[in-house]
Amino acid sequence: MTFEIKECTLGDVAPHATIRGRTKGNVKVRLQETQPGSTFDHNLTLRVWADVVDGASASEIRTQLLAKAAHILNRTVAVAERVALPPRRPT
């Protein structure tokens, strides 16, 4: 089984409502899973946050949020690969 990121977008970026210096956002990911004879698309929304310093540019904040999403996605894929079930046989 393999996983491939097909699309990744960052949206809804805003300062955290109560934690000063924290920015939050949503990263939407379309992940394609390929098994022998089958392909599945998974649409995920990852809620991410980053602690940023005053004066950080939008580009720096975006990079931090996407890095957080990449970390979460890597952990998710690692777990999925460990617990993967053998492909279903046709009946």
C-alpha cells in the first residue's frame, strides 16, 4: 500500500482567540491510497497551529502551519501503514 499527497491547501488562517502569539489554520489534504487493484482518495482537514513571534511575515506563518500539517500527516500515514489490512479478495 502506498500513499501520495495529491493536493494540499491552507485556509482559515487567523490569530488564536485566547492564546497570544499563536496562529491557527486548516490544511485540507487529498491523499491517494493505492493498493493492488484499487485506488482510494481520502479528503482530510487538519487543524493546525503555530506559535509565532511578533512581526513574523505571512510567508513564515504559512511555512510553520504547513510544517505542522506535514508532521501530523506523516504520523497518520505511518500508523495507517503499520495497521494496514491485506487487500480484499473479490467474491
